[in-house]
Amino acid sequence: MPKGKSSPHQALLEAKLSELTTLIKELSPDARVKIAAARYEDEDAALDVYVPPDFQAAAISDLERSLGERCNDILLDTGLFIIGAVRD
């Protein structure tokens, strides 16, 4: 069965992407979040996070760690494979 917009898989994916976006905005309110259109291999989605130029290196590390941990938790809890990448 194809995955349509109303499928339970798509609804769960959208909820988790929203959750990740909220987490990112809590850690960096000025960050831009882009959901990548291209999917590779077994990915369900990919997030590119663009932080402001004045974002400190330690804060970038914290954001990368928090995003990675949450993506891993989502994979273990739901089976959704979401890649998160922080770009500076």
C-alpha cells in the first residue's frame, strides 16, 4: 500500500518532524530548519539545520548532540529513520 498523506506512517513522521523542529528552535531560536526533499536508502526524512553565523561552537556541539540523541530515540521508539545535520 503506498504511503499517502493520510497514512499512519506519514502522520507519525510529520509529528516527529514537528517535535524535532521544536527541539531545534528551543536550542537555537534563529536556526533555519529545512526538510530535505530527497530521500536516500532507508531514510524516512532528513533535516538540515542552519545556525546563525554568530552561533558558538559549544552551542553547535550541544545542538548536534541533542538532535542526534533525539533522532536515535525516535528510531528506537518508532522505527522512523530521520537524519539530522547541523550546518554552520
